Amino acid sequence: MYERNVKWIEETVAQQNEWRCNTLNLIASENVMSIRARRVLGSDFAHRYAEGHPGERYYQGTDKIDEIESWVKQQLKTLFSCQHMEVRPISGTVANDAVFSRYIKPGDVVMVNSTAGGGHISHHKSGSVGKYTKNIVDFPLTPDGYHIDCEATYALVKKLHPKVLIFGKSLFLFPEPIKDLVKICNDNETTIIYDAAHVLGLIAGKQFQDPLGEGAAIVTASTHKTFFGSQRGIIMSNMDKKEWWKIDKGAFPGSSSNHHLDTLVSLAVTTCEIIAFAEEYSKQTISNAKTLGRSLSEFGFNVQAKEFDFTESHQVAVDVSELGGGNEVARILKENDIILNMNLLPFEPLERVTNPSGIRIGVQEMTRFGMKAEEMERIAELIKKCLKESCSVDNEVRELRKDFQKVHYSFDE
Ligand code: DSN
């Protein structure tokens, strides 16, 4: 009986693989790995434990992972120009928790991007930050909704003396104003933490702000969005060694025991690809996002932040309230094999989270499959046909994807 279940599981996985090869995936938090990064998954390392640091483990048999872990840490330190690099968190949220657990105490005031302003769930009261304090204050936004209002934030920092500012978000169109706020933060002994989950690959490619260089004390990130690797998290900093020790302990044993060695090995492969190709990939990704934003706008969609050329990242946001709202639009697109997510837009009440006004579109995965401006215009046209002309476009999606199956920006043959 259970062998039948195993067959069913295998078939379901095969169906997922086959289906996803023929869709346009525009989920902004995802990406695909190269064949060579995937090939090292499921190796013997998938069975093993390696608590502690290379050379100082609590288990025997870790020589090989010690070599790879030490190597990847050094490569990432050089890539991001930092003294400290933590590669053991098994996701971006675990990386955040490792840091927040050491920096935020009951009663501390923490400033974050609101959920409607794009903030990540781990920054909020129901996520990691909320485990440590209830005093969570949202950054005030400029009227366009996609930028932090620096003057108003400056005044709040002076008044509230927050312990921590958390920059970075999930709906992340433009860089954060670290440079404008670093002085007031230093004067108030406020620590700047920057969550680079969405934009890590763009930072690696030097096409987005450099948060550490601009004054963030700590950067956390996941490694599978614009940094197109396995699903893990990292933490980096240039703080002094004694302070960093707190984060080290936050990562292990604070938020993990073993750290899933085969995905780290895979991340080492991706790190080579990022070092070689991130600049080219990031330029193309941002250019593709702008092209998609412009094309959708020309087709009459209410693409957000038009006055700022729509985006400086891999994402665009569209207000689709006049087309039935984000939930309905995302469902219709999914039926046509165009996959994206509904999203709250700035200033919307939280109660609308299950039927918000917006959709969020990310072009990083289709860029990795080699798509450029022409394909972005075609995607905009397919979205228009689907949503404005009620046409079925799944065959056209399949036709478009046919020529974009190879993972680019990699050493795959
Ligand atoms: N919730 C994810 C996103 O979609 O941005 C990140 O964890």
C-alpha cells in the first residue's frame, strides 16, 4: 500500500517539474538553480551533521564540509567586502531571528516597514520581532508609498530613541535611505539592520545600494531570490569581534543545530556563478523589470511608482483593484500558467491581506532563463490579453517558454 504512495509522490513531483517548465514564474521571492548547483543536492552531505564552526565541530567526519564551508565564507566575505560572514542559518527568517534575538529586548522600540509598505512578516508583531518586543513602529512613507519619509523618520528617531531600525522588505522597488538616516541613528545609538533577502544578488552585482558601505551594522539575507541559490540564509557585518560573537551565538545554538549541509554545498556552487555573472545578471534583471513596468503601463495597467520609472529592483507592483483585486487577478493568471502573488499596496489596511489591491511581479527567474526586453514586452501583452480581453493564453505561455529552458548565468553546459 505504501509503495503505491511512494509512486504517487514521485509522479506528483514529476508533474510539478513538467508543469513549471511551461509556466512563466513571476513570484518575486523565487528563482531557479543551475543544473550543477542542483546536482550536488542529495549527496552524502544530506545525511550529516556539522554543529559549530569548521575545525571546531562537535562531531567527527566533518573534514570535507569544513573545507567547503570555510571556502564559501571567505568567498562571500570578499564579494560583500565584510569581515564577518555567517552561513549557517537555514533561511532568511532564521537569519533574522538569529539577529533579532540578540538585539531586541522587551520594551525596545523597533522601526520597520509596515506590511502594506512592503515589510516582511518576520519584522512584524506576529513574526520574529514580535517575540522580543511589542513596541514596533512603522516607518512613515512619502505620498507615493514606495519611499521612507526621511524627515518624518528623523523626527521619530529623535523622539522615540529606537533600539533598532530594520530596513529592507518584500515589496522592494527602491533602495532604502540608509545614508540619510545613518547619522541620526549613530547619534542615538540606534542599530541599523538591513534585510537584503530580495536584493542580495543585485547587491552582489553592484547594481543596488551597498547597505554595509552606506552604514548598516548588520545585513541579513536569504540566498534564493536574486541570489539564485539553494534556500538558506546569511548574516554579514563589519562590527567588532565582541559584538559579532552575539550573532554567532544567535545563529548556533540560538536558532539552529545542524545547518543542512547539502544545501550549503550547493550554495558554494552558486557563489561561483554569482561571482562570475552577478553584474551582467543584475543589469539585465533590473532592465527587464523596467521594461515590463513600462509595457504594462502602456497597455493601461496602473503600474505603481510610474514617476520613478517603476522600479530599481527585480520587482514591479500593479494596482489591479479595477480588475477584481489581487486575489482574483492572481488566480486568473495562474489558470493561464502565469504565476505571481497578490500583494497589499502601501496604505492599505491589513484586513485586506487576503484580497488586496495589488499584485507583485518579479522578473529575476525569467531573466535567469535568458529572457530580455522583447520577452518582457511579450509577457506584458499576454497579461493584457488574459486580464483585459479575457483570452486564454496558456498555449502562448507554453510557446514562449519553449525557447527559454536553459538556466543562464551558470557554468551548465
Ligand atoms: N514571503 C517572501 C516573499 O514573498 O517576499 C519572503 O520570505
